[in-house]
Amino acid sequence: MVAGYSALCGGLIALSANVYFAYKAFRYFGARSARAIIQSLWSGQMGKQILAAALFALVFVGVRPLEPVALFVGYVLVLGTSASALLLMKNNPKH
């Protein structure tokens, strides 16, 4: 039971940090927005790291009992899921 909700907390940390990054990073598009795109990618990545660290701190302080190994396994599994999705795509996704 403890390992289950610890892993869930880790997965939610990864998911919420990535949602924040996606929101910040993909607000702008087009050639005229190049400077804004670069700035939003940078701020999105920095915000993602800060948010993940803050959420880890909140979980370590506020969740008792906690299984730290399961927490980090859940975090890494969610990150690995999004990374492995790129491997599953075909070489030419338009066909």
C-alpha cells in the first residue's frame, strides 16, 4: 500500500512538471516569434526543474509513511514513458 501511493506521488510529480513545461514552452509559434520561443523553452525548463524539486520536498515532508525507492521509481517510469513514446513512432509519422 505504501509503495503504491509513493509511486503514484512520484508519477504525479513527473506529470505535473511536464505539463507545466508544455504549457510554458509551446505558447508561441511561427518564425516571427523565435526570440519568444527560445525564452519560453528556457523558462519552461527552469520552471519544470524548480516545480519538480518543490513537489519532491512537499512529498518528503508531508507524506508519512513514504517509500522513497517507490517514489523515484514512479517518477522515472513516467519520464521513461514519454521518452520511449518517441521510439515507438514511425520514421515518417505523416504516412
